[in-house]
Amino acid sequence: MGAGSWGTVVAKLLRDAGCEVTLWGRRADVVDSVNERRENPDYLPGIELPEGLRATLDPAEALAGAEFVALAVPAQTLRENLSQWVPDLPPEAVMVSLMKGIELGTCRRMSEVIQEVADVPEERVAVFCGPNLAREIATGQPGAAVAGCVDEGNARRLQAATMTPYFRTYTSTDVIGCELGGAVKNVVALCVGMSVGLGFGDSTQALLITRGLAEITRLGAALGADEHTFAGLAGMGDLVGTCMSPLSRNRTFGENLGRGMTLEQVIAVTKQTAEGVKSCEAVLELARKHNVEMPITESVAGVLYHGMPIKEAGLSLISRSPKPERYGV
């Protein structure tokens, strides 16, 4: 449900794994192109989609008989979109979140929004996350992800549905850890991008990535996640991929800010959603509710929404009081 870049790539992945797949899209031109040309030219130009992948404008048609319903809309639109689709949801389908964000206002993770809106138990909600840059996976480059669900059987079913010769899926029952890794890494990537835009090098990026992982781990521990999750694909893997690649929307967004563009100017030239831009304040609110210190997240929110100059944000991070380095501290 969602024909943007990642939704289209996961549809391709499922089809490559032998599944019957219907892709729902909002725009007629995108749907027609998928059906007639086997291409999504707006989001994945030049990528040939597999035969048998169908697209439709009709949510009911897309949802009919589905065993898995993969949700790939912008995180802040999930509640509104899913509310419209609830009457057509198959009664036993596993709902799969492909989104990486925290809902503004409620501080809910995407799986929690799904449970609430669709009125399904947590055993029927899965997440699919990892260090996956859409275009690279679309071209068949080797990749991997984590299928997370508290029901291990459903996690294994999703694993089987997404395994291909070029893509490997692992399972986890730590949904909280998987989701927090995916959501907070976008915020860290914004900060890494800002540092690149300011002209700083690899040492600074490594610093921010490592201390960003510490922030993610602290918040995860406070919310009941398994800290080991953050050493894996859903944690460190996703964080490194998003922070280091020029294909990353969040890193690129941060780079543009670091080069001196205003928030409004960057938004105007950004064609796809950079989830960290909207999620950062929700992540920070969640951290404050649980008394978790997240200085990188706080600095990013300060730059984006509270008028803090980027150089001042950098100075505030580097001049924090000295302390020992311990895992998750």
C-alpha cells in the first residue's frame, strides 16, 4: 500500500521471491506505468519491474485476499490512510510496517498506530527494516533486512516471503528495537548530513554515528527493547547505510542545511519524504517522557524548528561535559 520508491521495491522483492503482489498507488500515471511499462519512472526510473506485478488505484482490489498487507506511506499519514482502508482489510492478514518514523502528537511507533487503527493484536503486526537504500535493492545488489514480529511464526512467514537470490531476511521478536533503530537513525543521518555540508570529514561522521547509536540504545533500553538488536541490521546496519550514503534522503536533507539553505528551501527541492525531519520532535518528546538524554536528537530539533544555528548546535555537542564511554551511555 504505497507506490513510492520503497513500496515499489518491496513489491518487486516479494514478486521476485515468488509471491503474488498487487501494488496500490494514489496516482493514475504511476499505476498505468507499472502495469503498461513495468516501470515506476518517478521513483525508480530505468528499473524494470518483474512480470506479474500488478498495480491498482483501488484499495479494495489491492487488499482482497491478501496474506500480508505492507504499508509504505509516509509515517505521518499512516493513521489517516489506514483508517480509510480498515473496512477492506482481510480478517487474518499480517500487517507489515515498511515505515520508519514516530507519530507526532502521540509518540507512537508505527506498529502501535497499526494496532490501534486496524484493531489487530500485536501478533498480527510485523515490521520490515534494515540497511536498504531503495535503488540499490531495486537493481539486485545484495541486501538484507529483519522481519520483526512478536509472533515468531509470522516473522518466519514474512522471512520466507522476502528471500531471494540477492536478498536475505533474518527474524526477530524485538519489534520495539527494530522500529526505534529505523526511526531514530533518520534523525542521526540529518546531523551527519549537516556535518558534511559544513565541510567536516569522516572522523566527525564516525563520531556522530557512534554516539547516535548510543542515543538509540538508551531510548530502546528505556522502552524495553533488547539492546543487542541495535548491534544488528535494524540498528547499526540501518544507521550506517542511512548516514553514509549519498542516496539517503535524510543525509542529503542535512547536507543541504549544512551548506546554508533554509528549511523551507530544502523542503522545496526534496522530492521524497525525509522521515527524520518530522519524526525528530516526536523522538525527542518520547525521550523526555522516559528521561532519556538524546543530545544529537535535541540539536537536530533545535536546528529544524527552534532557530538554532547549525554551528551553535555543533558547538553544544562537542562541548558537553566529559564522561566515560560505556555501551549505551
